[in-house]
Amino acid sequence: MNNKTRNTIESSNNESKKITISEVRNPTSKKSSRIHSIDTMRGYQILLMIAGHYNSFLKIDYFETAMFTMFVRNMVEQVANPLFIIVMGVALVLSMDQRKKRGKNFRDNLIHQIKRAIIFFLLNQVLVITYVIYFGVEITFTQSGLYPGWITSLGIISVFCFLLLYVKKLYRILVMIAIELLYELHFISGWWVFNLSAFFYMTFGTLIGEYILEARQNDSWRAFQIKIFVSGVILFTFGVLAELYLYNTYDLTIPHTTTQYAPHYNIYALGMFTFVFSIFFRIQDYKRDPGMRIEAIRVFSNLSLTLFYSHLIVMAILFIPIGMGNAFSVYSFLIFMLCLYIFIFLLGVLWAKKGYIYSFEWIIRKFS
């Protein structure tokens, strides 16, 4: 073999090695299947949700001020519910994509979703029974909105959203617009508020999930990241302006008054999700910076469904009976929440070594 031929072969090998290394490091590589920012969003929203429900431990004189109700409860904490459902929609699409790659057909996936819906319903009965025991039937079935309510219906809604995956995106967007118009015209109230809101958010999540798959397939992560960021800024800005309008419209010092189900709140929730998600996506998935994975939040993400149910149960059977309602000042509440988060984190780390056995996530995986 002459020197010229040897140099050609070595050059070809080096070029092959460069491509391989590039594929590993390239944030837009199609081989990168895990969307880390979705895991982060799942953990992020459960942190907000726990804080949102536990802020009833704050003293009444602060808890019922309009400023707190508007800018802390509605705009920071209570948006966790929509974020939770949107993430469910995204996860539904990504999960179905993985099942499709494993050879699962429509019938298999439909049965899988129906099983999950049944398990969701049964798990929720634990929460409902707990509330009935400690708060009575009237509060549980009226004020809490638990039964019927969006928590009970999440599994059923996910089945409908699964079926809508076989419908064009345009039709799903039109359904969302129709729901929003019903809100704007004040045609939605009572039981429908919970369920149509959940359907609205989960449908949006399926759209985001499909755009993620398209970006992966077309290797167009940069374009996707820009679009999701711009959309987030626009929706978030409009939503904040709408919330400021509602701030001057509603008397938020009245107990239980909230703008969460008022007109425009859907837009604010979508804006909050897309804006925050675009930031996490750019750092964790587009740039693929391992140092920005925020492993601590992933612990909460891995137990998000368990925490979703258990934090309410613990509040009902432990914290409220011992008189923690109306107990904390702002600073003592922050210290309490920090200690609680640290406890959950340590528990999650230990539980991970056992494969999260008997967690709600483990139950759903095992029986669906």
C-alpha cells in the first residue's frame, strides 16, 4: 500500500471519527431521545403545586390580601395545575411514540390508555375518601371540586386526547379556541370549568409533544426553540396584561375568590408554560449542558404523580388536624416549605434505590 493510499484511508477514518464525535456532542442529534426539559417542567410544577396548596397555612391577615391572592396564588402557584396537565399531554405523545417504535398498534395503545384511566380513577378515590373523612361530604363534593372534578377525570381526558392524536392539529386548535370563547362569553361554569380546562390544557400539551417529535425527525431543534420562545413571550405578555385587568375587576379580598377560571387565564397558563419551557429547553436540550439538568428537581419529577396525590392527603390527615392552618408568617412559611422540600428530596433519593416501589408511578407502570 503506497503512502498516498494510506493517507487517503487515514483521512477517511479521521473524518468518520469527527462525524461520530459531532453526533454525540451535537444537541440536535436525532439520537438524543430524552427531553430533559419536560422532566424539569414536571418537577418544577409539583414544587409550585405543593406551595400553592400549603399556603393556606399562612396567617389570614396576609393570606386574604389582594396582592398575595393575585400575584402569588394566581400568577405563581395556582398555575401549577395547568402546567401539570400540559406536561401530561406532552408525555402522552412522547410515550405513544416510544410504544409505536416497540411495535405497539392502535388497539394496544388504546387499551393501555383505558387501563391508565381506570387506575387514575381508583387512585383518586383514596384522595376523595380521605377528604370525606376529614372534611365531610359537603366540602369534598362542592368546594374542593374533587368529585366530579378534573382530578377524577384526568384519565378519561387522556383517552380522548389519545384519540385526537389521529386528528389534524388544526382541528385540535379549533377545539381549544372554541373552549376559550366559551370562557370569554361566560358560558362555562360549575363542573364544566374543571373538565374543559383540563381538556384544553392537555390538548395543548399534545400539540407541543407533536412539535417536539417533528423537530426531532427533521433535526430542526433551533427553529423549534425559537418558535416556542417567541410564542411563550407573546402568550405570557398577553396573559399578564389580562391578569392585571382582572386584578382591577375582581375583589380578591373576598375568601375563595380566584381568577384561575376567569376569562384569559387559559392564555396566561399557556404563556407561562411555553415561556418557562423554552428556557429550560434551550439550556438542557438544545445546548445539552449536563450541568444544567438540575438533578434535584428530577427527584420531584420522578415522583410527581405520587406527590400530586400524597401532599393533599398529608395536608388533610396530618397538618390541618394539628392546627397548622393560619399558623405561619411569611418567613416562617418559607422556612417550613424549604424543610419540607429537603425532606421530600431525601426521601426520593432513598426511594430511587428501591426503584420507587409502591409509588403511584410504579403502580401505573405495573398494571397498565
